[in-house]
Amino acid sequence: MSGNDYVKFMTQEIVRYMDTPQEERLKQKADKKGNSNEISGHWFGLLPFAFRLLIKKSSRP
């Protein structure tokens, strides 16, 4: 993505955000927080990292 494309995309996103009423933005944010399926994805990324740290720590003298 070139610089002009990125600036164009960001400008479109900012304008879309500003055109959306505040009540609708708050509702979307609450809906996003209420989605419990995202929690499993978050922990899936953290567990392998924790196991890797544990292995590194146990292999040190």
C-alpha cells in the first residue's frame, strides 16, 4: 500500500467515524465488548508464549 493509498484510507475512516452518531458508536463498542468469543483467541496467543518462557527458564543452569 503506497503512502497516498494509506492517507486516503485513513481519511475515509476518520470521516466515517465522525459522521457516525455518538450513541451508535457507544452501542457498537458495547456490542464488541460483549462478544465472549474473542477471549478464547486472546488466551490462545498467550499460552504458547507462557510455555516458551517456562521452557527457556527451566533450561537455564
